[in-house]
Amino acid sequence: MSDIEAMHHHRHRGTTDGAETPSMHESDLPPTAGTTSGREAGSRGRDQVSLRVVGGLLVLLRLGPVLILGILVLVMSNLSPVFATTQNLGNVLSQTAVIAILAIGQLMVILTRGIDLSVGSTLALSAVVGATVFGSTDGGALTVLAMLGTGTAVGAVNGLVLVYGRLPHPFIITLATLSVARGLALGISGGQPIRGMPDIVGTIGGDTATWLADWLPNSTFLVIGVAVVTTVFLTRIVWGRWIYAVGGNPDGARRLGIPRNWVIISVYVFSGLLAGVAAVVTSGRLNAGSPTFGDLAELDAIAAVVIGGASFLGGRGHVGHVLVGAFMIGVIRNGMNLLNIEAYLQLIVIGVVIVIAVESDVLRGRLASRFRVLKAAAA
């Protein structure tokens, strides 16, 4: 064999036997199992980190109202030496009691995708009716029952007209009863406060728990009682689960046979009842029933619910968070009064806090969706 033939034979063997493949580069080779698993492990690691970050942000947003309240208390304590005293704490608790009670009722309505604009006027009408009954009968128990009954009646009107009148939104009927209740309060009282309330009302709304602490108002225990009862209703009783179902998924609730109409009526009745309870507290503090009581109180109640993280889309909200929102409003107002800040600035500050709370809720919703996606990918 010649040298040329030998070279040709050698080149041919290298190509066919695969001993030499000078034209093939390592990048042209298919990925090995080790490379693929490494990439998958890296992707899983990044997903785990993202999951932890998003989860941590969600926790911070859920604790947001509590953290903001803590910061407010610290700031106000440093700015005013009076703020942190027990006497002033009693003032804050007393001033916050009415907002907290109304806000708990408002929460029940908002959980069903509704709203109750009439609670402030209902409070005023209940107080005037109670003062009128007391002036005529001198009966303490009858006065309290008149207040609670008036609030319940207005709530029942709201719920029944909304459901059986087939109104498109509760804004309409509650705006109407806001006007009607305030007008009735003015008409019954002649536009003037009616002085005098029974001892039981004064004890509930105006006295302090001297047996425990002379600065602690009795209304604080009433707020705690209302909060505990409402929480039990929402978490331990079927009615509470129905409320969350009606607000969270109306179509699903209808398919499950939940009595949607009666659930909606019940939350407005409950909101009206708590407006009557708030009237007892307000009348006890001021020893009177006045048609001006509760002016714009509905806005404070709604603000407390929103700051507490409840959703206007229904199905999400907690009584404890509502109490934090109510106490935050009370702290802002009390602290700014101690600092002699103008009333209009207080309204601006509360408005800014509401906007921040709503934006936090929007961000929390997006992060929750992202968290679910990451958790599914990491599973």
C-alpha cells in the first residue's frame, strides 16, 4: 500500500469508527443528566428564595396596621409627655369605643360586599328616642331597650328594602336612611339635645371601672364583649361561615343553597343593633340624646374597617384587625389634639392613612397570588 493510500485509509477509519471527530465541538453535544439536574436545582433554589421573600413581605403587610399603630404610639409618646399617661389612655379608649362598636357592625356588612352609610344617623336617632322614652317613663331598662330597638329597626329596613326591593347596591338604601334617620332625630328633639339619661346608661358609657383602675372606662369592657361575641359568630357558627361565603363567592353560595337573602338582611340588622349600642355609650358619656350625635361616624367606621385590612370585594376581614384600625384613628386624633394641630390636618392625615391601607391591600393581593404560584412551582 502506498503512502497516499495509507493516509486515505486512516482518515476513513477515523470517520467511520468514531475514533476521531475533529469537526464536532463540545457545545454541539447534548446536555448530560448532570447538567440538566444542576439547572433544575438552581431553578428550584431561586424559587425557594423568592418564596421566602414573598412570604416575608406578606407577613409584614398582614402585620402592617399593628406596626403602624406601634409607631404612632411611640411617636406620640415622644412628642407629648401627656400622651403615655394612664389618664390619657383612658380618654383614648373612651373616644375609640364608639368607633370600634360601629366598625364591627360595618365589618359584617362589608364582608358581604355591602356598606352601611346610615350608622351615624342611626346612632343619633337611637339616642334621641332613648332620651325621649326616659323623659316619659323614667325607666332605665326601657330606655336601653328603646335605643337598641331603634337601631335594630333601621338596620332591618336597610336589609329588607335592599333584598326585596332588588336595589342594585346598598349604597342607595343606606344613603336614604342616613337622611331619614337624621331628619327624624331632628324632628323628635326639635333640633336640641334632650338632657338626662338613666344611671345604667351613665354607668355603661360614662363611668370607669374603679374596682380595677380608676382610669379604665366601662365602655372598654363593652367593646371587648361585642368583639368576642362577633368573633364567635364568625368563626364558630354556621351563620358566620355563610357570611364569608356570600361575600367571597356569591355564585358558589347560591349553588350550595345558602340562604343569601337572609344572610344579607341579618348583617344589616346586626349593624343597626350595634349602632344602638354605640348610642348607649355616647349618651352615657354626655348624659343626653342629641340629633347631632354620630355626625360622620359612618366614615370613621368604614375607615377603621379599611385600615384593618378588610376587602370591599367581600369575604375577607377580621374583628381584631378592625379594633386595631379603630384604635389607630383614636390615637391619631388624640395625639394631634394634644399637639394642638388643626382639625382639618387630622382629616388629611386619616385620609392618607386610608389610602396607604388600601394600597397595602392591593399589594398584598398581588403578593398572595405570586406566593401561590411560587408555592405550586416549588412543590
